[in-house]
Amino acid sequence: MTDANKAANIRDELARAGTALAAADVLAGEHLSSDAVSRLYYHLFYHVRALLLTKGIEARSHDGLLRLFGMHFVKSGAFPPDSAHIVSKLMKYRQEADYNPAHVFTEEDFTGLRREACDLAAAIRAHVAAAGYV
């Protein structure tokens, strides 16, 4: 992957992240909190994919994304350990939202999760920018 391709792919992932957050907000505004939580996970998922691309790494699965994030960015100290916890929590909640109709998320749940996801996403964007990709 050339640096130009890497930069383009990173920009694409960040654009997808923005779209996922916009969708989450629309769904939350319609009181569809479970669906909003699912899209919120993807907002963070695309940010982590962009971050991994800064090192030329591509995850092959959701679990792989979490492992690679931990291995390359948390263990190195670039991100605090609670960053991996936020990704893991949203991954679990996305599965609950998508596959467990008995699990109900409230508007308050969404608001708290959104704050955590957006804080981590901002840190990821800062890291990607510092690496010279945006």
C-alpha cells in the first residue's frame, strides 16, 4: 500500500465514521436507542480501522480489530487501557442491540456511550493527524 493509498483509505474510514455517527444521532432522535447504539459502535469501529491503517495494518474481523488495537496502540502506551475497554464494550453492546431483542438501551445509555465513543474518536483523529494522514 502506497502512502497515497494509505492516506486515501484513512480518509475514507473517517468519512464512514462520520456517517455512522450521523445515523446514530438520527436514530436516537427517533427514540430508536438500540439501533443508535449499533451505529455508534461502527462510528468507533471505522476510527480504529483508520488508526490501524496508519501502521499498514488491516483487521480481518471485529475481534481482530480489538486485538490489534490493544497490541499496537494500548500496549505501546499511545492510548490508555480504558480505550480498549470502550471499544470492547461497544462491540458487545452492538451485538446485544443487533441480536438480542430482549436487551433494551435507553436514551441515557446512548448519551453516555456516545460521549465515551466521541472522546475516544477525537483522540484517534488527533493521533492520525499527528501521524500526518489528515
